[in-house]
Amino acid sequence: MLERVREELKDLQGKIRGAQDQLVDQADELVHQARHKAHLVRGEGEERLWPLETQAIDWVDDLLERVDGPGVDRVREPVVKLLNQAKSSVFANPIEDYDQLNARAAVDAVRELVTTGLLQIEVIEKNGKARKTVFEAIDRRRSQLQKAPFRDRGAA
């Protein structure tokens, strides 16, 4: 009788360990999914924000060119300074010496970019060499950024 109770206790402990392992795995999967969704939202936010930033810069630039007057002259210098800072930040080329890269090297460089960098390179290509292979690499990288990342099995 005592032996049977011990066996049932061992079985019960095994079931509890199995249930614990299953709960840990489910929690890990939920955390992984939450991180991926946060990654996607961040990328979508960048994709929405960057065009708004570029549009605002264009509007301010256009407004400064068209408007003259004593009030505008007083604020023109600080506004131009802020505008130039915004331009250098928003339109910065994310790849060093990009203009000197051939198509293959440009494609390789695009593979490392995140959303904003892809948008910047896309504009540079549209206004420059317009290389089909680079546009295709941009599209592939965007698709890759949408996929769930590989898990690091070493991290807990």
C-alpha cells in the first residue's frame, strides 16, 4: 500500500513538473509574441512618422521662401537653424559613402537597415540612380523586418 502511494506521488510530481514546464513554455511564447508585436508597432510608427517629418520640413522650407516681412525676418535665422538641424537628422544617409557604392554593395548595406534607414535610402535612390536591385533589396528587408525574429535559446 505504501509503495503504491509512493508511485502515485512520483507520478503526481512528474505531472506537476510537466505542467510547470508547459506553463513556462506558454509564458515564453507569449513574451516572444508581445516583443514581436512591439517591434512591428515601432516599425509602423517609424513608417508613419518619417513622411510627416519630411512633409513638415518641406512646408517650413517653402513657407520661409515665400513669406517676407518684418515679423518673419526676426524669426527667420533661428527657424532656418532648426530647419537645417531637422534636415540633417531626417534626411541623413544611414550608409556611409553610399553614393560611391555599386549596386551589389548597396544591396548588401541595405540588409542591415531598419525602417527609417530603408525610407531614407529609398528617397536617395529615387532621386539618384534608381537601381531596381536596390529597390528590390529594400522590399526584401521590409518583409524580413515583419517576420518574427529568431529566438535566442540561451536567453531566459
